[in-house]
Amino acid sequence: MSKNIFTKIMLMAIFAGSSVWLYQCSSTISKTSSVTAQESEKEAIRKVIESETAAITNLCDFEKWADHWWHEPYTFFSITFPDWHVGLRGWNDIAAWGKQTAADCTPNERVFPKFDYKYKIAGAMAFVTFLENEGNESTRVLEKRNGQWKLIRMGVIGTAAYKSLAQKQAMARKKMRLFDTPPRPIGGFAAVQRNLVYPKEARDQGVEGKVILEVLINENGKVEDTRVVESLRTDCDIAAANAVKKTKWKPAEKEGKPLKVRVAIPVIFRLKDSVGSKTLQKDSLFVEVPEDGKLTDAKGDVRPATATTNVAFIDLTEMTVKVTDDNITVTITVADLPDQFTYNQARPGQLEYWWQIFFDIDNNSKKSADDLLLDLVHVRKPETQEAQGALLEFAKPSFHIIEEAHGTGFHSGRFLGEENINATVSENTIIFSVDKSSHVKLNKITSSTKVRFEAQYIDSSNNSFSDSYPNAQPQFSAGDSRHSAFVEVPEDGKLTDARGDVRPTTATTNVAFIDLTEMTVNVSDDNITVSITVADLPDQFTFNRAKPNQLEYWWKVIFDIDNDSKTSVGDLALYLAYGSHTEAQEEKGALLDFAKPQFRVVSSVTDRGMGDASLFRDRISTSVSEHTITFSVDKSSHVKLNDITFSTKVRFEAYYIDASNNGFSDFYPNADD
């Protein structure tokens, strides 16, 4: 039989009776293509990770290393080992570290093996974990743009520095020998639940869930220590720990002898008649979404109400939120949305236009860590000129996660950019639509998630206008002075302030401990020393009289890094602060028994507060002598401290909030814009 005839017969057989086979073959090819594409992405990601390591550790080439990163303010870099730590946020700080590292590096052929890669890829985002060297735990987060993967987050934890809870328990058990019987609460685990005091705020808000504690129980059945392994929220975590401590325990036993052991104990928070909160609390920042998704807000309630500028474009009148298993759609209607906006009138680096929708992920009716927010913002960049254009030509949408919330605001990190969010404008309406498959975090948003709207505009004269729904406003510490002036430090480092100028000046309470009289700032190439002298510093303070989770005592020195004589993004702050704890009882003690120092960096400034993020807490030497508090810190503790020089201007602020929620403050210099 000729080759051509054989080919024709085979083709006829295929088309006549093998349609099923063709379908199966096609399906197999499709699946194979999908798997191949996924493996191709993994290989591309792995190459970026390994090339990035080689660029900085082997080639000592900063420019090559920098090309592996997206240069964004939300970029994050952290390495932790037992004897040192570096944690940097924002490309500028990371780049400074990279340049110094490359400069100190000698090209070499060292090998940094990486193994046990695990990938989670969702659209344009990838989360990767692996082990390297001798088992150091590493994570990388990469973002894909224009077909190119680059890093936005990196974390390395040395195995000797941290162990997982399971590892720690295994090591402890091995050391003490495995017990025959674990520790048991007398009266059963129901005894723990009976000792649980449900926090009032959590009960009022319908909060339910579980707290898991790591509990150290000694040979006598006494609880020596508790640590939170799985948190519900701060007040519930504290209540759970108190319940476990109140409970009497039988110790663990091995061969009939009691042993000291660590065990994981769950504490359940469940309301007896739980139906969920359906009523908006008076001071709640969030509101439930009705079945039709439609929420209405008063027209013309932009603050301040005396505004003569036309700011109707931030005046919310209606918002519709629709959440399905696959999609999130938010429609914002405002009083007036012009075809053209004027941009770059605000100060460089300042948020000029800002529309935000917050999603209350933990259902606690306040902004807190892990809440999500969808925003449309425009920030004026340095060197940019005033321009006209349509809204979406300048303002860009993104999804963020709140990483830290505190008394003066919050800090967030972007995890989804404009390429994954469909934003359109029609008449007076802005519509956002995003597929939940774009990022795993979006699955936390459901049809029952409460929401909040905020909008802000800052004009060319630095006047700020805002609207929110619901209208309850976040509370900030009394006397907030984020735009206040700074003062230059003289050669001898000594600054003096008027005595008795604590505000309000009519205060009858003795608040001399925040009344600054003298401050000395000495900055060398290696060290920063700050001494604060106040009118009176008692040996004993009373703590936990303010409302729970409120900053009660607060001494702060701000360093004007950008020399603009106002508190702005990138400035550094040295704190000594204490915030009252939920469920904590009024207690007396020395200042440093409770208040702790830390260095922070200003991450955001709005008309209602300043957001900042911690640089470090445990490398500041602090002492108290008579009326003086002295801080000393080595500049090698963090690369950003090198931004503080002997010519850096400074500012002092102190606050105290008493049991009646009265706020007292002192400033130096006294400008309080």
C-alpha cells in the first residue's frame, strides 16, 4: 500500500468515527497547555528570585539588583536573624540599603542554595515561599507588569531566630520528655469558658470567634505565661488570657510525676443569642449594606461646612455596593463630577484627591489591621506642573490592606493596582468593578461585610475638605499638631520652653510631667541622644485610667527630615508612650515600667491625623533621673537614622488624657496650626 493511500484511509477513519477521541485529545492538550503556562510562570519567577540574590551578594551590582524590584512606596524588605535585623518600607529606603550593601561587598562566587519552592499565583500577583542556605525561611511577593515579574516584598527569617509554635512545642517536649497526660483544667474546659468575661465593646458589636493561646503551665498547675497564637481582636485576646489564668489546672504528668509544659488552648467567644448586629452603633465608623446594596448620604455635608470652594465632587449622595462570589462592584454618586479636574495644585507628595471605600473585614466597626480599602487617589509628585484633565487620566484605583491602625490614623500596603480594577466615570458616578480572582484577599469581602466611604480634597492654599459616610469621625489625640513648625537646634543642643504653658492653660489637674522646660539634642555620626526635662516628673504614675486602647501618656520628638518645617511623610519620630489596655486595671508604677520608647517613620498625613509605622522598639536606651527623660540610640540600629544630622530641625509634643477623657498637651515650638 502506498504512503498516500494509507494516509487517506487513516484520515477517513479519524473523521468518521473518532470525534470522541478528538475531543478528549483537545481537552488533554488544553489542560497540558494550562499546566505548561503555570510552570513557565513559576520558572520565570524563580529566575527573578535567584538572579536578584546573585546581583547583590555575588556581583555586588546595585543597578542590576535594583532592576529586579518595582520602585514603589509600598515595597517592603525585611531580614531577621538572632543578632541583627533590618526592616525597610518604601523603595527609597530599600535602595539606600542596597547601595551601601553593594559598596561594602566584594564580588565572589558564594553559593546560596534555594529549595522547597512553593508558589501561589493569582493574576498579576505571586506569593512564593522557600528555604535557603541552612534552612532560613524566605518569602517573596512579586507583581507582574507588561509581562515582567519583579519583587515588591521580601522577607527572610533565620532559623535560629524564630521557630514555629509546633517546633517550639516539639523542642520543649523533647527536652522535658513527652508527657503521658496533658494539663487539664479542673472542671473541664467549660471552666475556662465560665471564667471568660466577654468584653463589652465586643459583645455590643456582636463579635464572635476564637482565640488560641500558647499557655505555659508549671508543675504545680499554675499558669506562668500566655501568648496569643491566633488572635480575634485585642480586647478578646486579653479576656481569653485572663480566663485561662483564673482557671485552676492539673499539671501534665510523665510516669506519675508533674511536668512544666506549653500547650495550645482555644477560648471560644460566642454570644448566647447570636443573630449578628443589625443596628449601626452611634459612633460606628462602618454601616451594614442592605439587600439592594444602596446607601444614601446627605447632600452638602462636606466639611468644613463654610467652604466657599466648589467641592461637590467629594460630596457623596449615594453609594451602591454589590458583592457576589466572583465580583465586587462599587458605585459612588456625588453631587457634581466635572469633566475636567485641575491637578498638581497641592504641595508635592501630598494627597490631592481621594475617594475611599473601607471594608470592615473583622466586623468591629472601626478601621483596624487586615481591613481592606478600595481607593481612587491622586498624589502630587515633586517637580510636576499644574495640569488639566479627566478624572481617570490622573487619579488611579487600587486595593489596599490596612497593616497597622493606631490613634492617629493607619498605614496600609497596596496589593492590587489599576490593571486589575475596572474603573469608569459616567455623569456624576464613579464605578469600580473587580474580579475576586484577582487576589485571594478579596474573598474576605462578602455581601455581609460592612463598609465606609471617605473622600478628601486639598486645594492650592492647603485647605482640606472631606466627606464621609457614615458621618462618625475617627478620634485623634487632643492637640494634634501635624502641620506645626519646627525649630533649629543650636550648637550646644539646648532648647528652652516656657514653664506652665500646658494646654488648656486653665487646667486644674497637675500635668507638670508633660510641661517641657528644656530639651537637649545631640547628634553625632554614630549616635543620637535626646534629653527632655519637664516641670515635674513623679516617681510613680497612675496607668489605665483613660478609655481602653487610648494613648494615655505620650512624649514625642519629631525630626524634620525634609526640612519643610511641618510634619510630613518621611519625617522620623522618637516616642515614649503608653496606651491603656482593654480589661487592664488601674495601676501605679514607675514611668518606664509601663511607657516604652520606639522610633517611628511618618507614613501619611491627612487633615485628621498622622499615620506612622514602627522602625524599631528594642534598641533605645532610656533612663529617668529627677525631672529628665534621656534617650540614646546608636545610628547603626536602622539605616534611616542616618537621615538625622546635627542640622536637622526638631519639634517636641506631649499629651496626657485623664480618666474623664480630658486632653492636655504641650508643644515646642508652640506653633499649633
